[in-house]
Amino acid sequence: MNVMVIGGGGREHAIIRKLKENPRIMNLYALPGNGGIAADAVCVPIGAKDIAGMVDFARQHAIDFAVVAPDDPLALGAVDALNAAGISCFGPTASAAIIESSKVFAKHLMKKYRIPTADCHVCVRLEEALEYLEDCPLPVVIKADGLALGKGVVIAKTREEAAAAARAMMEEKIFGESGARIVLEKFLTGPEVSVLCFTDGETVVPMVSSMDHKRALDNDEGPNTGGMGTVAPNPYYTPEIAKVCMDTIFLPTVRAMKAEGRPFRGCLYFGLMLTPEGPQVIEYNCRFGDPETQVVLPLLETDLLTIMEATANGTLDQVDVRWRDGAACCVVLASQGYPGKYETGYPIQLPETGENEEIYIAGAKLEEGRLLTAGGRVLNAVAAAPTLSQAVDDAYSLADRIHFTNAYCRRDIGRRALAALEG
Ligand code: AMP
Ligand code: GLY
């Protein structure tokens, strides 16, 4: 079989490593991939937003199956275009990907189908937003409607901050058209859990839960990033809570999408907050999370391609999806300064990896055979072990064997999860 994966970060590297376990795959391509992925797949310089380019490539190289991993191509209709060219895909069509690309859509869906989420107020005009912000409870959460590289959420503690965020989104248009509409949302509290689910539009198979660490600095300080590390499973996500989530959130969401004529196939990501009133949806993503995928897939026992094909064919109920016992930890090594300004172009020295260790490359390029840093989040040091405590230790010992100038990582990935286990 010929398989192509769209995207070029650590998440895509993790997907590619897992797919490679399947001997049916003869040729594996990454569009565009990156300098590190090049060790595991043939990287093709076609951008993840170049839909016409990927369709042409798929036709020319007799691609049998495509995995579309990032949000942009999904929202732009990559799956629709590939399907129209006769290529089976893992990932939702654009009409279903809207669950991530429009927060207004997602909020309306949850309201209509009574899926628990924070109360909110949708605004299409700045005056409306400013008026609401004059006497709403604080803190208040302000979200741009559209995709904003994970930066479209502001938690405002004061009215001035809230008004400034609304102005920045709606008047100054810092996220372009993504801020044409905004959602003003009630501030929720509680532990956060990420749950990725495979779904074929009917059957929902949750993956092992995980915990992201979104802030740049230790103790959850500093600016928000794309994610500085993850652990799986998330100790707050007990079997009892998992059942509640399945019954009140996962199945209702998948059924709602079907009822709306937007059946969702692929990976549906639930960003949850376990509030004192029960689990509530903070966000939906229409794809695998990054860096959640990097801790979830190493714990997957079942063949990934088989599951992905079943989501596309509507036969997920026939696949026995199994997970390894134990835990995994991912430490992101970033360029010092990320998510702000940082320097790149430094050579990366990679150690040998053991059986339960993985290094996934996120932001690096190959130049004359040398792997050089080329992004904010450079790579992921991942370890799986029988216990979370061991996985955390192993991930850090791996991270400490990787070297490049200006490397930075948080030193407390997993600390909160370990405290919860002990508590
Ligand atoms: P998002 O981009 O939607 O994942 O939001 C980024 C982060 O903002 C989330 O991971 C939460 O930590 C926080 N957040 C979003 N919505 C709320 C809310 N309603 N209450 C409290 N925190 C929130
Ligand atoms: N780690 C969160 C995301 O992928 O959006």
C-alpha cells in the first residue's frame, strides 16, 4: 500500500512511526514532513495547505490512503478533495471539521444538543461585546471564533483586559477574520483532561486520556504555547468520569454531528474540564492533539492503519482497540525564547533510543546531512514505562541526552499528575 501523511510536526512523526509497524505499507510519504521525519518517510515539499498539490501527488503516486493530521487542511477541505479523487482518508470533511474551525458552531451545537459546556454569549459586533463585558462575572474568557494557532483564547481578570482583548480581536483583527465573531464564556475551574477519540461517525472509541502542559514555564507560568509536554493516562480521569463523558459528551457529540448532516470521521479531540458540576467541554479539535498524540500512540497496541481504515469505512465497531498498561511522558525540547522570538539553525545531537523511548522531531531541517533546529518546538523526548513516575524519569533522562544550542524544556512535566496520584 502507498500511504501519505499530511503535516510536518511531532504529532505527524508519532503517527508515521506507528503506521510503519504495519508491513502492508510499502511506501510512506510525508507532505511536507520535516528533517527528522525524513528518517521514517519520504518527505515531499508540498505544503499542508496546498490541497491541489496533495491531490496531484496522490494521483501520481497511486496513494491508497491519506492521513490528514493538521487543522488547516481539514478546514480547507483536504479530505473532501482527496475523497473526490477516489482516495480514502483518515480525517473529517470540511463540513465536520467546522467543530474546531468555528467556536460559534461548536457552542451552538452543544447548546442545541445539551452537551455540558460553559455558558456563553456570542458577539458579532464590538459594541455588543463591550456592553456585555461591562457587568459580566469575572474572570471572563474571550475566544475568537476561528482558528488562531491556539492563541485565540484570553482569560481576562479585569474589565479593562477583557475590553482590550475584544477590541484586539474585533477591531484590530489580530487574528484576521477569525475574530469577526467572538465568544464570551463563563470561566470554569477544575483539572483539565484531553481525550482523543477514534470515530467513524457512529462508533466512538476513546483513546488513553492525557494531560497537556500549555504554559511556557514551570508551575504553569508564562505565556501559552502549543504545548510543552504531556502525560498519559491523566490520573484525574477515573473510569467513573470516563463513563459520564462517554454518555453525556462523546456519544452525544458524534450523534449531534450526524443529525446535523455533518458525520464526523477521524479523531475527535475533547478538551474537558472536570468542574465541580461535572465534566464540561472546553474545546473540540477535529484532529489528533499535539503533543497529546506523542504520549497516546506509544501506548496503542492495535495496528493504527487498521483503526484508521475502519474510521473511513464505517467499520470501527469491528476493531478491537487495545492499549498497553502503564504510562507515557513527553517532554518538549524547544528553542529558548519560544513562544516569542528564538534563534534556529543549530545542529541537533540525537542519542540512541531504547525500546520504550521515542524521539519525535517537530521543528528541524536537514542540511548537508545534518539535522538543524528550525522551529520553536524542536522535538519531543517520549518514554513509556509501567508507572507514570518511571515514564517521567525516563523521558527526562532521554531529554538530557539530546543536545542543541539554546535548548529549553520545562522541568515539571508530569509533576501535577504525580501529585494527583499520590493525593
Ligand atoms: P483552547 O484554545 O480553547 O484550548 O483554550 C486554551 C486554554 O484556555 C484551555 O486549555 C483552558 O486552560 C483555558 N480555557 C478555555 N476556556 C475556558 C473556560 N471557559 N474556563 C476556564 N479556562 C478556560
Ligand atoms: N495540545 C492541544 C492541541 O493540539 O490543540
